[in-house]
Amino acid sequence: MKRLALSIMRISVGATAVIACTALFQFPQINRAAAQQRGDAVRGKVLFEKRCTGCHSLDQSKEGPHLRDVYGRKAGTASGFDYSDALKAAHLTWDDALLDKWLTDTESVIPNNDMAFRVPSAEERADIIAFLRSTAQAAHGQ
């Protein structure tokens, strides 16, 4: 009886170890992908300042519209900026997926817009989007 109990315990411990190892190797990949998709706002701020501020700022329109609160805002509606007709006619709201597509290829989102800038790196896009999301959340006290 003791041998049977020990055998069952070994099998149980062995199965638990296999399950734990499987989870250890599978879930970090999922978590990394989710984290990469959500981005890092701190890195995003650095990238925004390096790559975007030639045309944009958070609070003032320049060559492009101000981008504070762009996340969650309807496209083409920032006050004080003269948008292209294509953007004015767009009925889109900026969220993670749309901003990612926009930063990948603006023409694929809204043809004939006036922005020709692209961010080829998915990780950099995710970081910039995380930063833009954080500025909207901060403005709304979230």
C-alpha cells in the first residue's frame, strides 16, 4: 500500500512539474506579446520626443495637430488645426489598433491624408501608442 501511495505521489509530482514547465515556457510568450502590443509609455515618451515632435506637440498644433488626448478622440477634430479633407471626412476614433495601423501606413487608413510619416517597428509603435494613451488618461484623471 505504501508503494502504491508513493508511486501515485511521484506521478502526481511529476505531472505537476510537467504542467508547471509547460506553463513557464508557454505563458511568457503570450505575456511578452501582450506587453509588446500594449507598449511601454516611458519608452514611448522618448520615441515621441525623438520622432514626432518635428511636426507635433502634445499641447499646440504645429505642422500636425496637437496630440494630447488623441487617444479616444475622433479623427480630424482637434481644435485649431486645419485638417486635410480626407481626415475631416473620416469617421474614425483613435484607439490602439487604429493608431498602430496609422503609424504603419497612413494611406492604408485614410487615403490622401497629408501625413507621410511611418514607424516600421511594431515595438516602437506600441510604445508611442502607450505614451499617447497615457497622456489621454492623465488628462482625464485616470
